[in-house]
Amino acid sequence: MSDALLALEGVTLRSPEGHLVFQGLDWRLQRGGRFHLKWVRGGGASAFLRLCCGIAVPEAGRMVLDGVRLTASYAPHPFLERGALGYVPTDGGLAVNMPLLANVALPLRFALNLGREEAQAEARLWLERAGLLDVAHLRPRVPADVQAWLASLARTAAKRPELVLLDRPPGGLDEQVRLAARDLLAQAGADPKVTMILVGGDWLADLGEPMTIIESRVLTGSQP
């Protein structure tokens, strides 16, 4: 178990809507890989990412992440506590009361121990790389759009994470956004020790590196 990034023993997980994602699952996910979750929409991929980032906890069973057991009553997320988690939900997960620049810059002050001005300068570089520098002064739209998702991906890449959890974008990606997303994702995973768990989208097929496909049937009883 110590060699696994994620170890599940008899785990039952439900989506926020109460749908059963898997039940009594025994499973191991090795660290340092590139994993592409291929699930139909509504099939539980987002719920699985929420489990990996500590937002959700198992309804039953035992979950160990990076050597730390997470439970409903005590769940110190090891990657989050050391600023090494990069989570990009479909809606981006950005604070709607702050502009994109602040959303990207603020976590860098804690994850990378940067000063305020240095963090803002770093954030501008990553937003420029994402093609979002001209809207960096704007707050995320409500409901969230592809820009918020892309800005969240830029924030993840800037943090130099150890664990990347990427959910599908909220809409289609034009070619310019696809290229920017691929570049940011490649930068986020530049270190081969980084573990990446990615959900959906044909644009992932062109990342230029081998990926392990995890289909929904794998997480309903069989082993990867």
C-alpha cells in the first residue's frame, strides 16, 4: 500500500446527487503516472476527482492517499497541506469576488512562498500563456465558462503541483484554447514524478505522451 498514491479498500462512493459511483471497491493507483478517466457524462468521474482532492470522503471503506488515511471525521489532505495539489473542476473553482489575476496569484504566495508583487508577476506570465492576459482584470463569469476553467488550469501549472486533477471543461474548446490547454497541462506535468488524473475530451489524445486509460468498468470491480 505504501507504494500506491491512492489505495481504496472496500470503498463505496456516491456523487453529490446521491448516485452510486462504485461500491466495495478495492483498487490501487500508482504514483507518477498519467491517467485518463473515460466515463460517460454523469458516470462518476467528477465524483472520483472530488474523492482524490478530499472534497468527498467514502461512504464506506478505507481510503489512503499518499500514506494518509482520509475519513469523514478526519481528512488532512497531504497534497493540499503542502500546496502541491492542482485541482481544476469543470467550473474552475475560482473565487467570483476576485479578478482572474488575483485568483492565480494568491495561491502562489502560499504554494511557492512568493511575495505579493512576485506572485502577481508570475500569475501574469501564466495567464499570458493561457491567452487570458487581456481579461486578467475581470472576475470569473457566473455561471463559469471555459475562461474560468482555463485560468484554473493556468493556476495549477503555476503552482508546480505533485498531483493534478483535471475535470472536463464546461463547453467545447476552439483550437486556440485547445493549444493553450495542452501547453499548460504539459507544463503542469513536466516533472515525470507528477501524477495526473484527467477526465474526458478528445483534445487529451494529442498531449504527446502515453496515458493509461481508466474506463468506468475498471472502477466497478476489476483491477487496472
